[in-house]
Amino acid sequence: MYVKLLLAGRKMLPKEGDSSQLGGDFIVDQQGNLRLVYRSYDPTDRPSADFLLDAIRNISAHPE
């Protein structure tokens, strides 16, 4: 990662918080049900905005 940043002309920022903490993204419907759970496998693993928007559209088109 450090080499990629250097090649792109960027600097690595100092760590803030817990760099090992894994995140996740969740979509909850109007009834409070979890409709999508995306568990990150590493701190940089995040779904794209397009992925999340497509999931929301799919959930809206097919409510349970």
C-alpha cells in the first residue's frame, strides 16, 4: 500500500484509531429488518456506492 501511495504522489497518513478494526455496511428496511449485511474482511474492504445503491433498489423492488 505504501508503494502505491508513493507512486501516486501521495503520503501515508499516521494511524488514527484502531487500524485493525473491521467495518461493515448494513441496510435496514422500514420494518427494522436487516436486508443486507456486508462484513469487511480487512480495514479497506468496503462495498462501492453503486453496490449499495443497487441493493437498495433491489430491496425496494422486492419488499418482503
